[in-house]
Amino acid sequence: PGCKGAWDNIACWERAEFGETVTVSCPRALRIIFGRNGNISRNCTSTGWSEVFPNISRVCGSDTSQDKLVFYVVVQTLYTLGHSLSLIA
């Protein structure tokens, strides 16, 4: 029982037991671009994984309009790469 490992288009989450909180570093690409070394988390609940918290754009990205645009382009690229790799695997 618990939550299976998952890729959510942002990060890879390892398997967890119900009630467990899993914390990972901001994705490497975002750390390189924005220079932030924050962490994001998800809870494993009886209904599955919770949403990512805290807000990933605030923790791993930036608050300026230009940086937000870059942030979403990077996230889209990570999503596309992750999806492509999952199809190959």
C-alpha cells in the first residue's frame, strides 16, 4: 500500500507509504536558470499523491514577468522530455 513512484512532468517522486511526505530539490534545469536551491514536496494520502507544495514557481522560479515566461518554457521542455523518455522506456 501507499503511493507508487511517479513522474509529474516536473520531478520524479519515489514510492511512499500513506502519511509520508516526500521532498525533492527543485529540478536541476530550474536551479541552473534561476539560481534557486529550494525544495518541493508531496504528501502520500489514502487518495494518492497531493499537489506539489509550496508553489513551485515561487520556490524554484522567479517572480518577475520575464522570468515567469522563461520558467514556463523550461517546464514545458521538461514535460516534453520526460514524456518522450517515458514512451521510449
